[in-house]
Amino acid sequence: MKKRINTLMYDTESAKRLGDWFNDYAPNDFQYCHEVLFKKKTGEYFLYGEGGPMSKYWRQEYGNPNGKTGGEDITPLSREEAREWFEMANNADDEMATDEVYQKEFERDDDKVMTSVMLKKKTKIKLEQAALKKGTTQSEIVEKLIEEM
């Protein structure tokens, strides 16, 4: 699935799949729900979800104002939201959301800190494109630029 949200493209085909979560219902059950955590090459996390007409992914059935059908959606997540989702999925089934992935993605180095900066829109786009081209994160690009000063 592809979806553009606030000028950013999210694509399940090109992003890295980090973990899955299923509820206890069969795919043909109205309450069925499946979620997948992804990470874009540029470092952003997002959640892809699908489910039946009684799941949180339901949508209005076309031509039937009282009807519901199953649906799917993409939701961008912050790093913290992605970590919390992963912990929930890991507690549910540690084979679908492994400890190894959690350690690599969400256990921070002690010497790293979170910060934010304001960039012009053009600069942000250039940073995203550079990270995508180099196959790295935006944070790593910024860190290297500052270290080279």
C-alpha cells in the first residue's frame, strides 16, 4: 500500500518490515485485525493496518450508508510510538516482533540525545532525499555534517 501524508510518501513495498501483530481472530472474521510496523529508508516509522468491518480499520461500505466493510490504512508514528507499539507486539508474540529487532531499533546508545531543529521546507526535502539516496537516516547525515565542521 502507498499513501501520501503531509507531503511524505509511505510505501509498504519499499520500507523495512520490523514486526507484525495479529489479534486472535481469523482473517474472515469481522473483528480480524493485522498490523505491521515499518521503517522508511529515511528513518521514519509507520504502521500499516488492515481489518474487518468490526475492527478499527473499518470503512463505510460504498452505496450503503448503514454498512461497514473491512479496510486498511497507514499511520505515521514517532520513534516513541513505534517503540511502544513494538513492545505491545513483542509481549503478544515475540516471534512476530523479535527481541533482536527491538534491541537494534529502540535501545538507545547512552551518548545519544534527542533534539529537534527547524528547517526550511526545501532543506528538509533535500535531507530526506539525501538519506534515501545514501540508505541511511537523516540523523546520521546531520551528525556527519556537524562533525566535519
